Amino acid sequence: MQQPHNNIRVRSVHSGILALLALQVAITLGQGSTSKADSAIVNPVAVPETPLHVKVSSRLVQINVTVTDKDNRVVKGLVRDNFTVYDEGAPQNIAHFELEEAPVSVCLIFDASWSMLTKLQKAIEAMKHFLDGARPDDEYCLVRFSDRPQLVAGLSKYPGPVKDSIKAMKLGGATALFDAILAGMTEIDHAENRHKALVLVSDGGDNSSRHTEGQIDDAVRERDVQIYGIALPAGDHEGSRGYRLMQRLSEQSGGQTLRIDTAKDLPGAARKIASAIRHEYILGYYATESHAEGEYRRVTVELRPPNGMAGLHARWRPGYYESRN
């Protein structure tokens, strides 16, 4: 069984109540009429002697799953029978299945601390490759961070301002990664597209944020935003810590972090992440069992690769909060 990771959506539907109430009102009105013809039309069934209490509730839970091969390339062509979904350990019937290639809203989180000096040009090149794949309905924004985060290009369907801001990137200061992630999430909250993601480009951990790691964990869990990361080589303890941090946040959100050995590997990593963000399987199931509002539900996806396709890996968000909205 794969390690859990990817996006989950819950839609609540309450039906049947209004229709039943309307029927009872119509029956009551019919009983009060003195016309035999009216009574025959309006009152074809007996009225229950005791109050009727009916509650019909079905929730469509949607899980976004990304499948990659051993070289981190996106795998297409899988079918419904290749997947099994478990909600709190109980297997679910997959009622909806598709491979989605929908518009995306992405916020780039760019490390502009001094440690990026020797990697800056390759990082700029990598982000150019990423943005070259933009489609008309995509949205992009850019957060630059060192000692503090700065939104240098707000969400826009035109990637030009983001490209221009990256080319003019200035370095200096420490690394406020947590603050930058929260700034990116705040901006992406205003996105129009359903599929939202942050892409982190950094070579180290956090040494300057006002927010804590725990606060970032809460924000990641509460938002339907995937986190992808490109961990650049740093050659020190801070770099290793940064990679582990980015990897953990990616796993919590259903995204992925790629660790590269040299700066020249940046463009290839950016292309792989761009493809992963855009190509996802949507698995939907109806959960009718009632649970407490705000309860956190754990989800697992089992992947059964087709014959001759060993080494595939599935990523999805490992849980969702129960909602009645």
C-alpha cells in the first residue's frame, strides 16, 4: 500500500425533506375540501398517524490522486479498477472517475536569501520553464522571501508580471520560509480555479519566520492547496532540514518535493512538477454515514498497477474535515 497523499473535496447534499413537507401540506389541504373530486385527486394515500421524520444526506468526497513512475514522470491511462479508496479504513465504491487536466492556480514561493547566490540563474531558468507551460485560464502569483515574505506579483491569468519579477529578483537576508508559505496561501485563497498549488524553490530550512511550524501544519491541513517543492543543494545541516520540512508539507497536502543534486537539474524538476500539478485522477465516492461536524477523516488510496508497470507511486491528501456546507 502506498503512503497517503492528495486533494480531497466534500460536497454535502440534503434532499427529499422539502418534497415530503410539500406533499403533507397538499394532503392536509385536500382533506379540508368538501369536493369529492378534489379529495380523490389530492389524497390518494393515507396520512401517517405519527409524525414523519426523514433525513437524506449524501456526501460526494472527491480525491485528487497523482500517479508517477520511478523517474517521477506522470502516468496516464489508468482505469477505475486500478484504485481502491478507504475512508477511515472502510472500502468505498468509486462512483466518479476521471483524469483531469483542468486550469490551475499556482503561487510560486521563491527563496531570495543570500544562500541562493550561486543558484539564482538556474532557479530563474527553471521558473521560466515552469511558466512557459501556462494555459489561458491558469492563474499565477509570486512571493519572494528572505528575512520576510513579499508578494511581488498578485494572482493573474497573465504570467508576464511573474516572469518579469523573477528576472529582477534581488538577493539578501535570511530564510523566512514559514511566513512565505502562509503569504502564498493567503493570496491563493482568492484564486478562481478549483485546483490550487504552491511551488516552493529553496535550498534551506527556516531561520527567520514569525510563524511556527505548527501553525503552518494547521494551515496546510485546513486548506485544499497542494504544496510542491524543489529542494536545491545546500551542503549543510540547514539544507537537509529544509528538504525534510518541504517533503513533509508536501506529503500532508498531497503534493511532492523533488531533491536535486546540482543547480543544472532545476529546469527538469520544474517541468516534472508542472506536469504533476496539471494531470490528476479524480476519485469520487458517496459517503452517507453521518459524522460530527469538523471531524477529521483519514483517507487511504491503494494502487494496483497494470501488468508490466511496476514501480508506480500514488500521492493524495491523507484526510479531510467533515463539512455540512
